[in-house]
Amino acid sequence: MIPETAKKLLPLVNTKKIQDALLVYALERIEFVHRQLEIATSWDEVKELQGQAKEARRLLTLKDEVEQKSREK
């Protein structure tokens, strides 16, 4: 993430109500993807779902990433 994008995302991660909602969404999404992995029938489907889970998990650390990158020049 480039610092300019991180600065634009600061209001998203620094507003408690929004950050809490984002975390709830991420956790629900991860749970859903895990259920889908249990019933996946092909390796292509498994790989796609793994990617979805990885991106959902990134939402859990978005605040840290945004705060770190926004301090860069």
C-alpha cells in the first residue's frame, strides 16, 4: 500500500464504530470461507477460497498497516 492510499484510509480505521464493523465483517467472512473449504470439490476451488480467506484476514490487520504506511513519506 502506498502512503497516499494509507492516509485516505485513516478515517476508516480510526473511527471505532467503523473499525468494529469491519472486524465483525472480516471474522464472519473468514468463517464463511472456512465452511466453503470444507465442502470444496476441486483444487481450483480450494485455491480460490484460500485466497479469499487470506484477503479477509488482511482486514484484521488493516489498521496497523494503514497507520504504519501513513507515517511514511
